[in-house]
Amino acid sequence: MTRDEITCFIADDHVLLCQSIGQVLEIKSNHLVRFTGYATTESDLIQYLKGNKPSVLLLDISIPGKTGLTLLTEIKAAYPNLKVIMLTMHNNQQYLNYCLSQGAKGYVLKNSGVETLIAAIKKVYYGETFIDPSLTQPKLTIAEQDKKDRLKNSYNLTSQEAEVLILIAQGKTNKEISRMLFRSEHTIKTHRRNLKAKLKVRSTADLVRLVVE
């Protein structure tokens, strides 16, 4: 594998889909992504991973054998550094939240375009999380967006930190925020803890004051 080449393996029970996605990924990415093969069953996937470590694994939730959800948990336990993108027809927030909580770094719907999938592979490969844009919804009003921009600039926050801070100020719980932002509850807890450290405050009430002042 060359330095800039991203190897991609697909686990899905539709052979034609696997072959088509693999070919299109290579062509549309100008061969930045290299398709290394596919598995149509759980046992084939496990066998492949014993001797190969792709840059990114595209995993279908509905693969035969164990479900993709169970496989995700087991694969991440065995190969914690493997980057996994769920490739699925399930436009479902509960599935999304669960996959993120179990270590998936991407969630892409099968009815999305190849450009979306390539963007997901690139982001996940370089350490980011990617969620299919059709799953995301505007969370803030125009006034809240203006406040978000102010908080980012005033306190050197990331976009998501500022958004979490605003939702905290609205009295949302970690669970509610995780559902709204399609992130795991653990991630939101981490944001809340990091916000207190970064803003040098001790309580949630102090965070709220920074937003309303």
C-alpha cells in the first residue's frame, strides 16, 4: 500500500453490490481508494481479518450470520484500531447511536451517492467521524447559530463544543443531546467535561451563565 492509498474491504451479502461499489470507489476516487475484496458472510469476514488489515471496513448491518451490530462489537474488541463504516439501508437514529457507541466511525446509507461514501472513507481514514448528511438535521435557530459563532470565537471552541454548550444551557440532558446530535452519550459526557476544563468552570450552572450572559 502506498502512502496515500486507502484500502477498503466490504462486508455485505449482495455480491453485485460489493463488486459495483468497489469498482466505482476506485474510479471516482482517482484510485485513492483501493478495493481489496468483499465478504458475504460473517465467517468469511472474520477469516479475512485474521490475515489482512484494510484501512477501512464497510460493514452492512444485515450481513448473514451474526448481525452487523454484533459483528461490530466483536470486531472492535479484537481489532480496536480498525476503522469501520456502517453501510446500511437503515435510516434509524437508534441504530446510528448504537453503532457510534460501539466504535463505528462512519454511518452511510445505501441510497447515498458514491461521492458521499468516498467522503466518508476519507474522513474516517484521517481520524474523523462521518454521518450521512441525510441523517443530520438543523439543531439551532438563526439566533442560536449566531450565539454559537460568538461562543466559538470568544472561547476558542470547536463547532460541536459550542453546539453542545448551547444545548446544555437549554437544560438538555446528555442523553437528549446525544440523540439530537447523533453522537454517543459517552461523547457528550466527554464534551461536557472538556468544556468545564477549557472554560475553567466547575459546574453546569457556570456553563449556562457563559451562554446567557
